[in-house]
Amino acid sequence: MKTNKKRVIGLITAASLCAMSGFAVAKDITLGLSVDQLFESRVAVIDAIKAEAERNGYNIIEVVADGDAQAQNSQIQSLVTQKVDAILVCAVDQNTIERALIGAKRSGIPIIAYDRALPDSRAVDAYVGPDSITDGYLAGQYTAEQFKDSDEKVVILELLGALNDQNGIDRSKGFNDALKELKNVEVIAMPTDWDSARALAATQNAFQANPNIKAVFAATDTHIPSVETVLRDLNKIQPKGSAEHVVVTGVNGSNDGYQATLSGNADGIVAMDTNGTGIKTVKVATALINGESVEMNNVIPGNFYTTDDIEANKSAIWGAK
């Protein structure tokens, strides 16, 4: 059998050129994936990251901090010791892990913050995640539209996320920016720290003090079942268009939000593009590993779905079952 020497030489030359140009061979690339904690939407992004990494032939070392910032700090230091080619991090707390991130930076390891921005970090090379300001704005825009012709004061309950989480901060900003279109609005902001039990208590307390609340915005739609419980107890789950109807919106794309919107108990939710976030995170990491320039902020807006169109778009909602 005759060997095609030209073909063999061509393959060797291509590999050599790749190495000489500084581009890493796929099988030699290892991504360090530092996860704050595991919950539905985070897992959806992580699964997308892993799938895209596998398509590229990359290895992944995954570490999960379970909400412990000190543990995450040590885990990042371990990834540096293992000489990963890039670190993808969703931080428990930026201040606690900043020293470890700076250590990675000094070692020449690119750092990509995913799903949660770290705007004050001196080490992060790029951010990939939801466009939380736009996501909040879409929910606020819908809410404002429902009351645009009202001359009465519109009282709105806002269930805030965590006050130290950039996603929660930005969703609130976007939501409140949209409400500036209303003539007379009062927003009652209640912190939840992303906790459903706190969301339930906050909703109960808010309606007890302000029975005429006309709308509720949940920074995460996983809190909508808590809102439903309170509205049901107050006999305020009424069809859209009725005088007693309370407008309910949220951001995320969980099955809780999907089912509440499908039933009409919620007016609509903004579903995050978790798959797009995961794919983009790996693409940005690849570019940085290869020495290419990237945008610092790579944000991916979600889509707002109402009771009228959410079932038709079920496949686009990451948590829908």
C-alpha cells in the first residue's frame, strides 16, 4: 500500500504552524469552571458551557463553592496551580475572591466572569451574561403599558434580588427606568436575597400595609409562586382586564414562571438565554486563550413572553416543562 507522503507532511505542517502561531491545540486546552452554587438557571448555563467545550474538544475542571466565598477563593487558587488555560467564574462574592483572581491574572490566565458581572474587579478580562438592565426594562415596560392611561397613583411591589448581586441591581434599575413613563407611581421595594420564604413574607407584609398594590415585579420568577399564594389568599387572582387584577411579571425563565404565565396568574416573564450565554462564554475564552481582543461586556438580553404567546415559545424557555 502506497502512503500519501504529501498528505502526511501537510498535516504535520498545519499542526506545526498552529503551535508556532501561539494557537493552542484543542486537546491541550483545559478550562477551569468556578461555580458559586448549583440551582436551576445556573445549571442551565453550566450545561451549555460544557456542551460547547465538548464541541471544541476542550477539557473542563469544575469546582463548586456551594455559596462559600472562602471556599471559592481556595478553589480558584487550585485552578491556577493546575495551570488551566482560562478560568470561567461565577462569583459568590467579588471582594473575597479578588485576590485569587489577581493571582490568576499574574500567572497569565485569562479570566471570564459569566452569569454575574464583576464590574469592580481588576483581574477580569471579559464578562458574558444576561443583559439584566434590559431584562428588567422589558418587564417594567409591560407593566407601565398596563397603567399608561391611569390618573390614579399606581402602587407597585418590587421583590428585589440580592443587594450585592449585579444581576439583581441591574434588573431593578431597568424595571424602574421603564416606570418613569407613568404619571404617578410608587414603588415599594422589598429585599429577598433570592430567598422564596423571604419573598412570601415580603409580599404578605406589603399587601397588608398597602391593599391597593396594582402590580408585582419579581427579580426572579421563582418567587412568583409566593406571590400567587398571597394573591390567592386575598382573592386577588383575577383575569386580566378586571378591576381586581394584579399585574405580575418576573425575570428568569424557570418552570415556576412559565407555569404561572401559562395559567394567567402572571402576566409575563422575561426568559434568559442560558444556552446563548454558555456558548458565548466558551467562544470568548477561546479568543482570549489565542491572544485575540474581545469586548469587555458581552450581554445577551432575554425575551418577554406573555400569557398569549408563552406556550408557542416553550422551546425558547430554558426551565419550561
